[in-house]
Amino acid sequence: MSQQYKKAGVDIDAGNRFVEIIKPYIKSTHRRGVVSDIGGFGGLYSLGELNMKDPVLVSGTDGVGTKLRIAIEMQKFDTIGIDLVAMCVNDIACSGAEPLFFLDYFAMSKLKPEEHSEIVKGIAQACKKTGCALIGGETAEMPDMYAEDDFDLAGFAVGIVDRSKIIDGSAIGIGNAIVGVESTGFHSNGYSLVRKILRDAKLDLKKVYDGIDKPLGEALITPTALYSPLITQLARSHEIKGVAHITGGGFWDNIPRILPAGVSAAIDRSSWTIPELFRFFQQNGGVDDQEMLRVFNCGVGLVMVVPADQLSGVIETAGIAGFSAFELGRIVKRKGDEPRITVE
């Protein structure tokens, strides 16, 4: 058999070996509704057993960004797949959707089956935690597109919600409480600035700095929190009027996305302490407070709007589920061209 394709940089045998390694991971995520197995031309999922009057599909896609570069430099790949799933399912959960299935796109210079299978293992781990079936994906070996050892990831999630239970922010009103839920670090946003600060300040990924309880590189690849199960649980027991996943754009760009006309979000800056990891990069990069809140989540990865009389119940339920939640602010009346959000 001709080996010209392999000489061109693409190893079909390595691809087949990769598939065999990841098959058990994929199989472990399957839930009722999965029709197909890995190897077909498309992933099949049946909606027949879902008990909904008016089901609406909700889809989302995202990547991990230049956080991948930190993982490559650290040669640690078992958590980056968790980030990929989290960035997608957290987004669709903001509409009240329960994730159904997930697909990934994995492109690299050269496939390393044993090493790269750790990424899919992380994807499968996150899918299991969120009840989301991994039903397909694509692996593309492209040596002419990526430098040696480089790779990129993209994820695609599909969920479902009954139309009457869609969370879209339209019911948010004056006096509602704003709940903040802690993040696990930078999640998967702002890493281009993080890496610039790393270079400019000549920081060492392997060093343990004051206030950070692990090597800096390990702190930076802590995976994104999986908020989807929490949102699903809270939506069943409380009235959740709006949910914002704090990703690129931070507070300033994400919270206004869920606010109806005539109201604004008044955030109490004293309601939470910005974690030391964020302060460390703020100080080393000379980043002002306003930019910090636009680039990074600053310790608040999820924001929810709830009736004021349900605030304590939401915080308690989140705590039982393993998340630290707190009152972040209130919804107030907005006049004219006043800002959609204030942080004071």
C-alpha cells in the first residue's frame, strides 16, 4: 500500500488507533435517545421519548481559545476537553435547555493517539457530568495548517427545552435579585491577555507565586465550571428569570444581553472578593478594574436573576450542589440612556 499520504503528514493508521482508544470514553456518555454508534457518517439521536408539549431545540458552539497554548506548554491534556464541553453546554443552559448531545472538532498538525485521547477522555467526563451524550466528532490531521504540536478544538452542543419554560430574561423586573455563582478561575476567556502578561512580566508557569496555592500553569488550566446541571436543577425548583454565562466581554457585555428594556443591573462590588489569581495578573499587567470586568469573569462565572423572595433558596440550593453563590446586586429602573449595568 502506498505511503505517500503518510509522507505528506497524514497517518490514517494513527487515526484508526485513535478511534479505538476513544471508543470506550464515547460509549460511557450514551443516554436514552442515542441511536447511532461511533463510525457512521452522522450522529443519530431520537427525541421520541422526551415528554414535552412544545419542544424547542437549543444549539451552541464554542472553542477553548488560547488556553490551549497553556495546555500545550504544560503538556497536560486531561482537562482541556472539560473546558470545551463547559463553554458550550453552559451557554445553551442559559435558555433553560437540558443538553442532549455533543460533537467535537479536533484539528492538529500531527495526531498522537495516546496523548490526544486524553482530550477526548476529558470531553467524555464532562459530558457524563452534564448528562450530555457524545455522539460524534471529527479529527483532522493538517500539518500544513498547524505548527508542530499545535492543535485546535471546537465543540457543538444541542439541548432541548419546553417552549413554556424558556428562560430569556423577558420576565426580569425591578427589585429582582441578581445572584452570582463563583467561577473556577479564568475559565476559557481572556487568555490572549493572560499570555501577553506572562511574556511581558516573564512569569514562570512552573513557579508557585505568593497567594496562589499551586504552580501558576496548573492554576491557569483549571477547567471551566460545569454550570448546566445547576441551572437545570434550579429551573425545576425556583423561578429563574434570566441567566448569563460570563464569558468573553465579562460583566459589561454579558449581563445586558438578558435585560429587557427599562431596567438595569446594579452590581454591588463589595458583594464578592476577586480571587488572588485575577489580582496577580491585574497587578503584573497593569490592568484597570473596568477592563478586568470586561475581559475576565473576575471570580463570577454565572449570573442569575431571581425574585427577591427566592434569593435565599437559590443560594442554599446552589450550595448543596457544590457551588458558592451570593447576592451580587439588584435590578433597578433604567432612565433614558443610563448604563445597562453599573458596578459600584
